[in-house]
Amino acid sequence: MHKIPTLAVACGLLSLPLAHADVTQLLQSNACTACHQPAARVVGPSWQEVAQRYGDGSKSAEQLAASIKSGGSGSWGTVPMPPQTQLSDADASSIAEWILTTGHQ
């Protein structure tokens, strides 16, 4: 029987996506919910709209995370999204993965 080293298990656990409640907390604490909601367009697109547009694989979670951090304009209308530079790369990736996989449900 093979034993998996504890460090390998711990490293694997660190790479798991955040749970729904954790991502919801990230969205709220970083004011994402001021402009975005699960199913309704507010200032920016709903998470459902983002998931529908990119759920076909045209944008990866890494690309979406980069867009979240850098901000932008023109993709969803005339209102620009300010850069979210306060987010760590890991948090931006967790949010992007959540949007693309479960944020639209």
C-alpha cells in the first residue's frame, strides 16, 4: 500500500477551488456585488451572462481572472470596469472559476 506524503496532500488541498460561501464572501468584501449580481444586470453583466458568453471555452478562468484584475471597457457596454488590483491572483482565479462553473446557477 502506498502512502501519500502529507505535504503532497496539503498542496493538493491548497489548489482546490474555494467553496461557494468563500467566493460569496470574496464578492461581497471586494464590492463586486455593487455592480454584478447572479442573474440580473446591474451596472455590469450578471455572472450568468458572463458564464453564458464564456462557458463555451472562448475564455479560460485564467483569462477571466486577468480581466477582473486589469479591468476594462467595451466588452459589455460603455461603462468601464475599474481594475481590481486589490485582489490576489488566487482570489481572482477563484472568482473566475466560480463564475464559469457555478456562478450562473
